[in-house]
Amino acid sequence: MENQPSKDPMHGITLKVIVEQLESYYGFDTLAELINIKCFKSNPSVKSSLTFLRKTDWARKKVEELYIKTLPKF
């Protein structure tokens, strides 16, 4: 059997990579406007965002959805 590449755009992508790419593309100010969560508004950093997103499924889902929508722009 051949190993088929995954068609899932999230396959093999870590949450850290997602947050870093979104922050690099949008910046925390725009991320806070697009996704209304405190970790992007109050003293934002990649580390604090990862801590929050790993504990909060609904917020992580919103970040992953934004990442998928933004993929063509990268």
C-alpha cells in the first residue's frame, strides 16, 4: 500500500505553528478583532495563547477555523 498524503489541511500542523503563523500574518490586534478572546487582547503572547487554547476547546476551534480560511493567503 502506498502512503497517500492527507487531504486534511490540519494534518501534522501543531497549535504552536498555527498561532505563530496567524500572529505573524495578522498581528495580535487584528486577531483580537477576528476572534474575541482575552489571550489575544490582554498582554498577548504566543505562550499565553497556547496555554489558553490548549485548555479551551471552543476557542481552539475558532483559531483552527481562521487558520483554514487564511491558508490560501499564506
